[in-house]
Amino acid sequence: IFLIGKVYARDAGFVIIDLEGDNKQYAVIAALGVIPRFQRRGFGTILGVAAWNYIKEHFSNIEELRCEVYKDNNVSYSFISQIGFKEFGTKVYRREDFEFDND
């Protein structure tokens, strides 16, 4: 699920949501980005809350909201910690975890 956040009708940020688990019971914010012009103004928090509201409105079976952050991304880790996320675990991606279209 790809959500676009707009400010005054201009694209300002995005959220990518993935559903995981055997019954798609975990919603994962796989990516959240804000263009530099709108950073440090609370827009990331607004996007996170909007994503959670979207999930609650469209999926009744969600048990938990999770967020993926790269290990060395201290700014993002600090941000999600401030809005209440707790560290859940570590995931390592390998090339073979992805499908590539060679056409």
C-alpha cells in the first residue's frame, strides 16, 4: 500500500505499508519519507498517524503496527521511538529475498 501525503496540493511525503503474518495480521510501515522542504515540521508524525488511521479503517484483523528502520538510520530510529514504537527484532535482507525483473 503506497500513500502519498500532500501539502497545499503538492506531494510532500509518502508511506509504504506492507501486511505480514500468516493471516496478514501485522501492518508494517516499510518506508516513510518526507521531502526536505517539509522535514522537521511534524509532517512525518502526521504521515505515521494517517497510515495508522488508514490501516484501522481498511483492515479489521490487524493486531499490531510495526515499522522497519535501517540499522544505521539514527534519525528515523529516534523519530519512531519518540512516537511510541518499541524495538521488536532484527531482520536481515539478502539479494535472494527479492525478485528482479531482468526484462
